[in-house]
Amino acid sequence: MAPRWWLLILCLAGNILHGRAQLDSRGFINIDCGLQGEESYIDDETKLVYVSDAGFTDTGTPYNLSAENFLPWRSRNVRSLRSFPDGVRNCYTLGSLVSGLKYLFRATFLYGNYDGLNKRPASFDLYIGVNFWTAVNISLWGLDQDNRVTVEAIVVVPHNLVQVCLVNTGGGTPFISGLELRPLKMSLYPQATAELGLFLLRRRNFAAINGTIIRFPDDPYDRLWYPRSDATMWAEMTTTERVDDVDGDEFEAPMAVLQTAIKPLNASGSIRFGWEVAPELNNASPGPGYLAVLHLVELELLGGDALRQFNISVNHDESWVPGYTPPGYLRRAYVYNKFTNPSHSSYIVTIKATANSTLPPIISAYELFSIITTTNIGTESQDATAVMAIKAKYGVQKNWMGDPCFPKTMAWDGLNCSYAAANPPGITSINLSFSGLNSDISSSFAHLKALQYLDLSNNNLTGSIPDALSQLPSLTVIDLSGNQLSGSIPSGLLKRIQDGFLVLRHGNNPNLCTDRNSCQLAAKRKSKLAIYVSVPILVIVLIVSVSLLVLFFLRRRNQQQGSMKNRTAVKPQNEEAMSTSYGGDDDSLRLVENRRFTYKELERITNGFDRVLGEGGFGRVYDGFLEDGTQVAVKLRSHSSNQGVKEFLAEAQILTRIHHKNLVSMIGYCKDREYMALVYEYMAQGTLREHIAASGRNGGCLPWRQRLKNALESAQGLEYLHTGCNPPLIHRDVKATNILLNARLEAKIADFGLTKAFDYHNNTHLFTNTLAFTPGYVDPEYQATMQPTTKSDVYSLGVVLLELVTGKPAILSDPEPTSIVQWARQRLARGNMEGVVDARMQGGYDINGVWKVAEIALKCTAQGSAQRPTMADVVAQLQECVELEEGRAPSFHTGGSSGDDNYNAYTSAQSTDVSNNTAFETELRIPTLAADPGPTAR
């Protein structure tokens, strides 16, 4: 079974559990909730030390009972309480436990009109870790003589630290008066296991002396045995003699409980008691059931032919315990039975003498438990430990209470998690932007192995960027902008940035050095400063003058060399050049055979870079015109760009050797000293994603016929990469924002910085150490194996097809983040095409054609690549859909066709922002409901 974690290591700093707040010498924790300050006291009855809850929780407001309820006879540990008006979930952390040990948890609630409203809350939920304990209903539950409600559970804890959480369900403000914990021997209550817990419904002690509650020290485990007696029905029996112990006693009722008992007033009478099934168990999904334990001791010394024998039946079924005879004088005994899958609305236990018995039946006490499940899986251990350390370091004031990821509806603010079946949730995204963080960047971030997105922007973080972040295998975006970081970008992060696998945003950090060479120069200059200040000013001036003179001649020589090359024709290379590793110098550019521009030429054709079309991770895109009037888009690498020479060369080399009507053409490139740029054909209508979302300047809904046409054109472009190139090329970043539309609304595939070669004939798979993808479009098989294939592009195109059909993005955010694949599969499996197709098209389509495209999309997004069609198959099937649609009357794009403000197409680069995305299962499984087998016979 997968490990289960109920919330780990919250007391790392800040709200650390103080020594007084740990277990006492017996292993007990005794918390008086709402007790002010550092107070503690010894309880008059139990002589146990009770402490304030200040060391166990950092939320809520302490209160005392109202004046009219603050009575001198009332137990001191219920005179105060803590109320939780803010947040959905508020928790107490109990530490210093023993992993795998069995514990008794008890919580006490006494309203006492603390808020002056004289209105008890209807209900709120109580959890132990991530497992539901009970719904606390102050209004409906029976109160004891002190007008309080007490709930108790026996569970096995999976770790040395457990949280008890109160959850606001809308029934009123949660509050708590007391919280206690008692360790139990593992041999006690064997029905409580790692998977099942016991929730106490009642514990009754018959014929209790003076009608008192038996607890510690009479019961070493401090169980509460409430008195039960009725002189009109039962006669009481007591003894001061010691009741003998029994080896292997599974329940160990205390001596004071076993020294009293009841019997019917006459020999033919019976003892009866019962309970009603809790409403939550008496429905179509019953809980595991009940456990009933009866404690029986013979307190009379029988002589002669006297015989005490009785049947114990449930709901008149005498098969439970027929013909039971107590084992002997002052010998403790017990009987128990589980009632699984409750099938009755109530249960009545009857103890009645047999026909052979000469004496009436007896009973000393009984316990009744509801069985609860404890199988929920909390956040992965390492992730939980790390994020709690982060919370403690920065004193995060968000609603960071309870388990970070579970349940999903109560995940911590700013966190996204993955929820894979049978595995603990893992943290995939953290957004702590504008959270008032101080100090350096916590090393605990480096332990979040599933983390994809980290946003620490706009805080007051200082110190250097830890290189350990480069070891996080899934991390694709780090935003550190708007802080006070210093030093340089670590080499490990630089390599991942240059390889195109990581986006680092670091703007507005005035002391951060972002260029490795200049950082080294700055360090050298700083180390020599003491020497320079002692040298005569004349020498300094001389050195500076010589340096400027040298730089002048070097710059002039470079300008002369650049002016000699207006158009450079480089000898074409063979197709195998694609497997060459890309370097960072001009030698690698000899593979490129398109026009080479100088920086001065780019300034001229863009009119001094005066019109920005868009901006991305590589840099800004500018509008330009060549000498012959041809309009172009110039993508110029920014000096602060996180993307390096490798991505630049990859895209330039690929665009040089591929030519297809549905692939964006490169006109030329620039590699002039530190300046790098790519010059593309101009795509006037921006991205396909903009037109699907109708977010362009002219708005309007893209008609179905145009969507089909663009789908076919996109597939044709990818088919050329897969079958028309040798070796085949895998795009690896197919998405709606990387499909551009020209002035005639013709679709072309763009952005080839992540494209890799695939040796189809030798079946050689490309293996990468880091995934390159955009969330929502990634092939699950590629994500699992790190081996992209042409079927990876097929999967991504399938997602684009679903976007065209539905008009929705790849990741839907309402009501919670989910993939369009999952969303569409669920609805199409029920034949609900009306709930899937984009309603904005207002029926302007052939329904059979839409169904066919949806079916193609589902095939493309199959979990395994072997079940997906080839891109050639996709092209053939989409061609049929186009032909089917062409039989209809023509339709028109309502948003116009000449807008020129949609230029983000050129800036998609490899910048991936996953701040609003959550991991998801890419294959849908429609559950089938098995018939209820009914109650199990016992």
C-alpha cells in the first residue's frame, strides 16, 4: 500500500511546540484550548497538568465562557475555548508521537455563550490528519451534566506528528474547549488498524458507585466511563475484591468498572440497550459499520447447582452469543462483535437467561464504536516537510493550515498539486508573489521534486540564487523579479536556461549580475580596487586612455568586417548536420544559408526598432520592411533573455532546411557580436489561439469551416516534418499559440526552437534529460519516458483539435484546473456533443463533421502512442471532414480579416507559465458501479 502521511513537520520554526507542550511522563497531551498566555495548572480531579493551546496552533481567538456560564463547579478545562472565525480549516499540531502507535484522541466542546449571541453553531467537521473524524453537531447531540459534548477516536498514527483540524462547513463558527491525547498499547482494540479507526459512540459503566465518571487514575488510559443505572429495572451488584486479570485482554476495562454490575430485578427479566444508526451510515453508501464490546464479570460466589447462563442477541437474533456462561467468580471477560454494512436503522442488544439458568443475566459495562476509514493519502512526505519548513522560515500568513494538498478543496493558497491515483499528492506549483517574504531563498525549495513553477516575485528576498534549484527535474519557470537578490546566476541554472528547459525571470534585482563575463570582470575590479586607489591618478588616466584607444580600433575593425557582408551565401550542408551539437560561435552559423543581416541593417529595416509587435522569453518582436517593401517580423534577442545561443541556432538551422506552405519561413538571421535575431515572414493575423478565443482586435467567432481549414493546414505542416524531412523532425511544442495565421487566414506552424531529429529508419528515439512542453499539450508517454516521438506531436495536435471543437483552452480552470482532454472525454462518452461544441458557432456546422473531428482528437490523445494515428492518417481524416463541410452553404469569419495587432505569435518562444495549471490525468476512465452485495453474513 502507498505510504500515507497525515501532515508532517509543521513545528520546524516560528510556531515550534515548546517543551511544556510536549507529552508528559505518561505520554499524555492535555490542552486547555483558549487558556491565556503561558498558563498551566493541575486538574483537581485527575491531577494531570493542563497547558495552554498557544504552542499548538497559530490561528483562532481565545475566549472565556460568558459570565453566567462561568460557574465555580464547572470543570476548569472547559471554562475557556478557542474560536476560529477565519479560514476554512484550522488545525492543532500534536508532536513527539511514535509512528505506528495507537492513540486515543479526545476533543471537548462547551459553547457557554462565549460570543454573546446565545446561538450554538449547527455543525462543523473534525479531522485527524487528512481523515474525517466526525461532524460535531452541538445543537443536536446530547450534552452531559456539564452541558458539553465530548468526542473520542482510537487511531494508529502513521508519523510522529499529527494534526487535528476543525473545518468550517457553513454551519457556524468552529470552536473547541479541550484536546487530549492518550497512548494505547498496540494489543488494545485490535480492530483499530492503519486502515480503520474507531469513533466512540458511547461507553457506559453500569451501577457506578455514587454515579461518578470513571477516568484517570482509575483508568490508566484515561477513558471516560459514564454511569448508567435504573433502579426500576435493574438491581446493582458491587464488590471490593480484586477482579483477576486475563492474559491477552484486548480491552483492559479498569478495575473500578469491573467491580460493579447490574442484573434484572427478577430471574426471568432481561437487560436491554441499543443505538440508532447514524444518518451518514444509513444511506446508499454505508460506512464500515460498528463494533460493540460487552464487559462481563461474575460478582457473586455461586454454590450448589446455581447456574448463570444467558443468550446475547441483536435485534432478536440469538445467534450472536448463545448460551454464554461467565468464566468464574471475579474473572474478567468480554464479548464483542462487528456489525458491518449496517442494514438496520437501529440495533437492540438483549441479554436474557436461558431456560437452564437459575440466575438472571449480568453485565458490568459496554463500549460502542462506529468504524471509520483512515486510508486517505496526504501530501508526499518530502514535499510536506519542505513546504512546512518554508512556512516556518517566512512566517507565511496565508491560509496554510492542515495538509498542503489534501483534500483538494482545501489545498493551501498559492499551491497546485498533482493527484495521481495510488500516489501521495505532490506539489507542482508555488506562488508566493507579494507575500512579504524576507531573508534568503530557502534551501527547502530544492526538495520539491515535482515542482514545475515557482513564483517568489515582488518580495524582499536577499542573498544569492541557490544552484540547487537546477536539480529540480520538473522545474520550468522561476520568477524572482522584484527582490533584492545579489551575486550571479548559478551555472547549473544557466545551463538549463541555455538548453531551453527553464525560464528565469529576474528583473528588478538591482544587485543581481546576469551576465557571467561581466560578473567575473566586476569581481576582479573589486578585488583590485584597493591597489588602484593607491596608484597616482596619472597612471589611472593612462590606463583608461590606452583601453579606450584599443576598444576604438577593435570596434572600427568589426564594423568594417560587418559592412563587407550584406548578403552572405553559405555553402549548403547535408541533412545530417541536424545531429551536430550547437555551439555558441559563428562556426555553427555556417549551416545557415539564408540572408545574414548586420545589426545596422536591422535598425534600418525596423526604423530604429520603433514598432513592437510583441515580447516573449527570447526578446521583443519588431515590425520591419525590407528594401523591396516586403514586410517582415524581426525577433531580437534581449540582453536579459533567459534563452541562449543554442535555441537561436536550433531554430535558425531548422528553418534553413525546411520549406513548406504550412511552416513559417525564415528570411534571414543576425549574429553580429552580442546581437542575435531571426527575421521571419510577416503573419498578419497572429495566433490560432487568439482567433479561437476571439481575443484579437476585431474579435468575432472563428467559423467552423475556417477552423477545419486551419486544422488541416496545421496537420499538413506537421506531416511534412514527420515524413518529408530526413531524418524526421519532432516539433515538441505544438500548441495553438505556435500556429500562426497570415493575412489570408492560412495556418502555419511556428517556433522550432525545441525541434529535434528522430531516426525513424533505425528506430532511434531521442532521449532528453528534461521535458520540453507546455502544460495541457504534453504527451503523457513522453512525460513518463522522456523519449519524444512523432506521436508526441500527434497528441499535442489532438489537443488543438479539441480547442477548435470546443472553443476552450487546453487547461480549463473552472471549477478546478482540468485538461480539455479529460473534460471532453467525460462528456463525449455520454454522447453529449451539445455540451462540448463551441456554442458561439450557433449551429454553423455539419454535426457529423464535428463528431468526426472530435473522434480524431480523442484518438490522437490516447494514453499510449501505439493507439494514436500517424500524422499522415490525421491529414487524410481531416481532409474528409473538410470535404463534408464543403457540401454546406458557405460561412464567414465575423471578426474581419485585416487586423494587424495579433503579434504575440512571434513571441511564444519557449516561455512557459504554469502558475495557474495543475497536473492532471490525461487518460479518462469512466467508472462502472458494482451492485451492492448487501450486508455480510456473520
